[in-house]
Amino acid sequence: MSKKIVIPVAIVAVLGVGYTGTSWWFGKQARTQHQHFVERLNKVAPYLKVTELESSSGVFSSSRTIKYTVAGSVGCDLAESMQRVGKDMGPLEFTVKETIHHGPFTFGGGHTGFARAVVNTELVLSADTRKKLEEVFGKVPPASLRTVVSMGGDSELTLDVPELTSSLNDGSKLQWTGLTASVSYPADYSSYVTKMSSNGLTITGASGEQVQIGKISMDSNSKTEFDVLSVGDASFNIDSMSFKNAALPMLNTEVSKISYTATSKKNGDFLDMSLKLGVDKVNTMGKSYGPAHYDVSLNHLHGSTLGKLVQEVNSMSGQCSDQATRQMQLMSALGKHGIALMQQTPEFILDRISLNMPEGEAVIKANAKINNFAASDVQQPAGLLQKLEAGLDINFPEAIAKMLAAQMMAKEGMDPATAEAMLTQQLEGALAQGLLARNGKQLVTKLSWKAGKLQINGKEFPLPMLGALMGGAPAAPEGGTPEGAMPEGEASDAMPQ
């Protein structure tokens, strides 16, 4: 045979053997990485067990069929719930099939290019389950779930759920615009970047009533800190929601811009967390409300201690035990790690609860922490009042306060004139005592508690009974009774009832 023929053939053969070996090696790497995923899943969700695993390995591709069982406390609770409604069921199980296309060059599974592997995942449904779903939703188009594993082991998972239009058994109609999502994470699963979006859905009832949800989006960026805690930012937004009923148009409601954000930040050995829920506007019954906010923070949480608490509570979910046993286990975990958390002086802050109404804006703010907490304080809770440091600010429209009070009095059978006179007397009495203050059309009050002493709007109000609980009443402020306050032993008809 001519050298001109032998040499190219040899080169092709060597390259073929080399590529085959490389492809097999990349497949092995992908399977090893999946095993790491299963180990991490057992750690963060111990109630989800891999009960069956079938795999077949090839040179250029391989496959794996995995059966998961929802076990532990989650599985037990689900079974008990079904038993209460008269239905017995075995363990909840679902099966996932993965087809793995090996690198280094992939041209299957919806991806063409260089990669360690491309994994296509599908949920395997039994014929009976598929039939029941089709009876409710009609023929549901399959979703696409694909993971591309890069040469370095980083992965990107993409999910595409197609749109769906279905006529339900009760005569209503569902129109779902579909959903797209992606999750990116490194080989060690130490951080995640998640994105999700959908143009929403519409449900139309048989009588013409309609629920419409606008664009939905979610974004998060997190990494693992203190071994098990997911730390970072997450947001969930709905552009609009509407509820319409032609038969009862006065109840039609429109809601715009619903938002939820969660933020956690590592600060040395500690963790600061905040949650914010907001609604831009609600139009209902001829009135417009909003914006509305509910914002809370929990700061100075000792990270490693919180991580141990979360890990111990997570491990409980992998056990199937009765409610009393679980309660004892939870109390034990809180006793062990909760006291250690409190000794680091965490602070709860109600940044705001607010609602803007036609009559004005109502705002509530608060904060609380316990200084120098000791384990012995659990046995002497009254002593915590001396260590408690807290504040409460309330700003409320006077018109709303009067309306609510008048409604309560009317329920007690009081005639409007008497109710108005009593309400005016009580309100003026509270203003004179310094319990309330006026700021334009708003009623405001500011309370603070520190070292066993109460102040309202900057004036100290002694509380002899609480003082006795703490081992002695706090000293009265200089000058005796605060201006506007009632001397001990006296009462006033102007005090709020």
C-alpha cells in the first residue's frame, strides 16, 4: 500500500481512537459530577431519596433513569393529609430520565458546540398519570429541560415550558403563555444565578368571570456561605393582576406591580437579612389604594450558628416521626442553637408597614433587640424586660382612626351622637396626656423601651407593676409625674377605653 494512503488512514484512525477515548472520558466526568449533585441533594433536601437508579454507558452518549421518593416528614405529612380525606396512597414517587451527550464536541440534545456534556432531562409519567392530566388539561405539550456542562464543569440549565390553552371540566378556560428559565452554577454547586420569565396567564370562567395575571419574572443571585446558607439577592415580580365579574362589576379589582425581594449579606461572621413586599396600586370598589409596603429586616445573625440550626432542622425532614417527637426535636435544636444566636444580640427591625389611602398614609415602624442575653434568662423571662431595647412608631390618618372607632361603637349599639362625643373626649384626653400627637391630619405616637423604662413621644411613663416584675420599679423621672400623665392611683374618663 502506498505511503500516501497509509499515512492519512493512520492519522484518521489515531484521531478516531483519540476522540472516542476523549468522549468516553467526558461522559465519565459528567456522571461523576452528577453523583456530587445527588450527594448535595441529600444534604439540602434529605426527604428526597433516590430509590432506583438505572444507567447505561456508551462512548458518545449515556443515559440514566432515576426514581425519586418523597420520604421523611414531608412524605409522612402528605400521606396523613390524604388519609384525612379518606384516600390511602403509597409513597409519592416520580421518575426522571436523563440522556447525556458526551463532549468534547456535542451535536445532539439541542446544542452544537464544544462542551463536556449536554444533558436532556424529561419527567417520566405513568400511562395512568398522563391520562388523568389529559382529562383535566387536555394534551399538554412537553417541556424542554437541558443542561450544558462546560469544559471546566460549570453548567447552565435552561427550561422551556410551551404555551398552553385548555378547556377545563368545569367549563372554564385556561390560557398559559408558557415560561422560560435558566440556572447557572459552577461545578461545586457553590453559587447560583437564576432567571425566569413568563407573559402570564388568563383563566376565564364559564359565566364570564376572569382572572388575568400579567408578566411574571424572577431573578436571583446567591452563593453558599457558612456551609449551608444561601446568601444573596432574589426578586419576584408580577406586573399586574385583575379580577373581573360581569355579574358583580362593583367587585372588579385591579392590582399593579406586585414585588417581593429578599436580600441577605455576609458581614464578617454575621448575616444581615431583609424582606420587602410591595404593591404599587389596588383599584377596587371605586377607590384607589397604594402604594403598600411590608419591609422587615433581621440583622446581626451569627452565621455559623444559624447554619448549624438550619442543618439540624433540615436533617429532621429526612425522618418520619410523629408530631410530638418532631416538636421535641425542634425545641431541642432551638434550645441548643437559638440561645447561642440570641447571645450575639440579633436585631429585628420592622422597617415599615405602610398603606397609602385616599384619607392619607398609615405607617408603622418598629425595632427590638435584647442586650446581654444569657442562657439563664430563659428561666426568668420577666428579667428580659430590663434587657429589652425596642421602639414603635405609628403614623395614622385621623379620619381613618375615627371611622374605625365609630364602627366599633356602632356594633355595641351606641347611637352616632353619643359615639362621636365619647370618641372626641377620648381622643382629646389621649392628646392631652401625650399618648398621641397631631401632625396635620395625622395622629402620631412614638414609643421607646430601654433599661426597663417606657417613653411615649419623648415623655417617660412609669409602670410600677412591670417594675415589680423586674425586681423593683424604675425611678420616676425628675420633676415627678410627666406633664399630662395621671398621678398614681387616679383615673381619668379621658383615658382610652
